[in-house]
Amino acid sequence: MSMDRRQFLKIAGSSTFLATIGIGAGWILSKPGDFLEASQFSQTKELLNAKQWAMVVDTRKFKTEEDYKKVVDACHRIHNVPNFDNPKDEVKWIWTDTYKHAFPGQENEFMPEQMKHKPFVLLCNHCENPPCVRVCPTKATFKRKDGITMQDLHRCIGCRYCMAACPFGARSFNYRDPRPFIKEPNPEYPSRMIGVVEKCTFCEERLAKGQMPACVEASNGALVFGDIADPKSEIRKILETNYTIRRKAELGTRPSVYYILEIPTSDISGGDSNA
Amino acid sequence: MLEKALVGSKRYWTWIFFLLAVVGIGFITYLQQFKMGLGITGLSRDVSWGLYIGQFTFLVGVAASAVMLVIPYYLHDFKKFSKIVILGEFLAVSAVTMCILFIFVDMGQPMRIMNVVLHPTPNSIMFWDSVVLGGYLGLNIIIGWATLHADKKGVKPAAWVKPLIYLSIPWAVSIHTVTAFLYAGLPGRHFWLSAIMAARFLASAFAGGPALLIILALIVRKFTKFDPGKEAIQAISKIVTYAMIANVFFLVLEIFTAAYSTIPGHTHPFKYLYFGLEGHARLVPLMWTSSILAIVSLVLLIFPAIRRNESMLALACIALFVSLWIDKGFGLIIGGFVPNMFEKVTEYWPTAPEALITIGVWGVGFLVLTILYKVAVSVREETAGVELEH
């Protein structure tokens, strides 16, 4: 059978086309199970289990600068968080800011001075409805069964969509190679590479070993950590007996970090009224 | 047909080598970024998208604008567009190519780009954006090539091209709608959280893209024997005029909602862009330049007597293109990040390497455009005088 050039090209072209379709269809039809998601890895025996991990920040117990520093350092040291001394490239997992910036729109100019200037501990809120997870194009950031908003740093493509989506500014991008800027590297925890996004993980590596998050351990009871889905948990008792607020709760992301405020009050004069 | 891009005048080759040099400089600079990371750009923890993503957004609009020629020609049988429609389709190919490159150079881990395909994530708008952009690129290459090939032979395009052309119309709308959705659905980014975002994107696209096309058509006519048609250019100028009016109208709607409600989250980005916020005013001169150019272009376009003068029309199109380039390719992205999530102002300005990489990507776009236009023009020069019918 003879074949002219035109026929050959037709057959070659259409078979390439069909092969492409076939490979594409194979990918689409392949079951989700074909890809092992990071959330499917088996967990250790010692694991502290929960449905939704949450944290209460008792701001009344943060008194001195040292109280904040201990908490921030504990986290940044064990997680190999670099220090660039440069706000542009900054990487941070837990940090502090004033009321006005932590709870924008809630401040008023006449509030007690001590409250205006008091630092508030800020970190990833591990939202129950996280926008960062919703926007991630590769499932590199995902919600674990225990409520932790986690990321797979080996899958992250560095598009920074999650940074645009997070209303809490919780995410940092490795604009530069972080390794030369880690003061005392902790060999027990991986350092990151250039070009990926990272943030607080609620110390999932410590929870897996039955330990509390590092910041909680360093906080002398100022940070309380527990399963908010468990009605008998300590954190639930605290939430039931204290007035707490969350950052930007109106956005509907359902943050899992709650704040107990130190509310200075005074007897309001004219106390002989009926009230 | 591609062989036609390999023969050309001295001027053609000078232009090609100039573009190759621009691309080369951009590429070498990109290698530096690849090694050092995005730290060599002006991007920061607070302003995490900048010039690259702005250019991407702007160019999606340029790509989508081809539909403004396809609709009149293929749906309304507007014969005057018969020669120019191919220029629109090939412009779309060039624009989408640049879009993909801008996304690529913006990535922290570009070697992992296939993760978007390997782990398809339908809840991410970015996933859908890659799907619609890839599809649009394919559609325009196939349609442009098939129709041009048919013209070369003096026959009608194959029957299977028509359905693809019809498909390309809603597809063009989809690429810019999905791109707007990248921004318009993020809680906490008040500047972007606007239902009119996609409509505004389309209006600016249908103004900016065809304006660029008019400029390109005038250049093609000046330097080649191929005439896209005076009446075609005039018809496009009307499209540009209406679309620009709609675009400015939509911007005014945004400003009204922010200014009259006085809700801080909504007003702050506008204040930052047009007046400066807390003493930070780096974008103010740019944004007013954009506004003034928008008004200038509208004055020149709205009066028929002025826009019929092709020199004035060219001037109007350049003013309009620059205005939209600033507004959408820069201000729109930065405004979403300033002030940041803590109501603090961190400013952004591109660095020299970032600018060189950006110019390099535009160089690739112009290279693709030049080659495709060279092919189209050569074919058309050969078939000059033959009435085309699709």
C-alpha cells in the first residue's frame, strides 16, 4: 500500500491528537486515590487527637516584653524561621502587633492607653473555612482532619495566591534562600527552600509526639490549646466562662484563635441610678 | 506558511534581532531571578503580587478583545472586517503567550508548574484560569492558521472551523471573567471584592485591545502593502469609544460606592492610589496620568470629526492604551494590597531586574506577533485583490 505525504501527515497528525486526548483522559479519570495527599499519611500512636484544634490567647497573662519574646522565640527557633532583618523579605509564624492593627476597625481613639499600646500575639488562625485552602491551585495547602491548615512545601508552586487570600497576613513567602539566615539551625525540623509559602502549623510535628505546641509550652498558661469540638476540653470551658473575640470574624472564615482581652473598667459615676 | 517569516527585508530582520536582544536581556535577568529568588523584585510580604501579575491581568484583556472583531465579522457578516480579523486572532495568540510567561516568571517554584495539571483543583480559580487560557490559546492558533491557510489557497475555510469560531466567542468572555474572579472573591481584599470587577475587566479589555489593534493596523499599513481597510479601522474606533466610556463609567461606580459609603476598607485603597495614604503616595502621579490620558482619549474619540483623522485616532489609541495599562496593569493589583491586612501601608515599586524581565516577556510577545503578522501579511499580499469570503 502506498501512501503519499499528505495521507501520512493526516494519519500521523490524527494519531498524535488521539494519543494526547487519551493521556489527558487518563489523567482526569484516574481516581483521587492515585495521588497520595499529604493529609493521608499515617499518624503516630502518641498523636494528640482532635477534630478542630484551637487556641485561646489570654492577653491578661502577657505582662512584660519577655512574655512575648519567649513565645515568639520558642516557635521561630525550633522551626528554623530565618531572620532577614528586612521587612520586605520577612518570614514569621508568630508575632505581635497593636490592637488597631490586629483588630482593624474595632479601635477607638479614646480607648485606654494601655490597651492601645499593648501587643497582641498573632499567628495563623487555622480557620474552619480557610480562603487560602480554597484558592490554592495545587492542594499544596489543605485542611487536616484535626482542623490544622497545613501546607505541603514540596508541592507549593509559589504562586502566592494564598497570601492574597489570607485576611490575616499569616503567610510568608521565601523571597530569598532562608538557610543562611537561620541563626541556630534545628536539625530536627526541616528548613525551607526558596520560592515557597509557609506559616504556623500549630506544631503538628509536636502534636504527633504528644506534645503541646512550642509557643503554648513557653507561654506559662497564657496560651491555651485544645480541641474546640470536644465539649469537655479545657479550651471549651475557658470559652464558656470568658468573653472572647476573634480577628475579622465578620469575614466568615471561622478563625480558631480566640482572644481574652484585659478590659479595664471603672465604676460609672451616677451609680445611684436604677441601673 | 511559516516559511514566509524567514524571508524579509533588512528592516524586518533588524526588528527581529532587536527583539531577540530584548528577549535575551530579559532571559539572562530571569536566570538571576531563578537563582536568587523573587527577592530581587520589589515584591514583599505585604505586596506579594506586582508588575508581573498586573501585566498578566492586562494582557488577558488584550487577548479577549479579539472577540470584538470576531462577533461583527462572523455573527453579523460585517464584511469590512474580513482582512483585519486575522490580525485580531494573532494578537490574541501573542497576548496569551505573554500571559502564560508572566505567570511563569511570577512563580516561586516554576519547575513545579505541572502540579497545576497533576493535581487539578476545581475549587481554585487559578486552576480554571489556566484551563480557559490554554484553551483560548489553542482555539486562536487553530482558527487563525486554518482561515489564513484557506485564504492562501483562495478557498473557504474547512467546515470544522466555524464551530470553533463560535466557541471562541463565549470563550473570550470567559478568560477575562475568570481572571476577574481571581480577585473578586477574596475576603478581606476590599478593593477587589466588587461584583462589577468582571464587567469592568471586559469593558477595559474591549477598549484597550482594539485600541492596540488600531495602532498595529496603522503600522502594518505603513510598512507593508497590506491594507486592513480604512473603514475597518474606523469601525473599530467606534467599538473602542463605547467600550472606553463603559470602562470609565464602571470606574466611577466603584469610586461612588467607596466614597459615598465612606467605609474605611473601601475608601483606603482609592485614597492611597489617587491621593496617598499616611504620607505614602508613590502611585499618585501614575494614577492621575492614567486619569488624564483616559479623558484625553475620550475627548479625541467621542467627536467623530476628530477620530476620522487617522493621526488623531492613533494619538487617542496610544493615550487610551497607556491609561489602561497603568490602571489595570499596575494600580488595580497594587491597590488590592495597600493598605495591607493590618491596615498598614507598605509601598511597592518594581526593581530594575523586574522591569527587564517584564520588558523581555513583552519582547517575546512582539516576536510572536511579528512572526504571525509577517505570515499573515505575506499571504495577504499574494492574494491581494482577491475578495475573501469565509
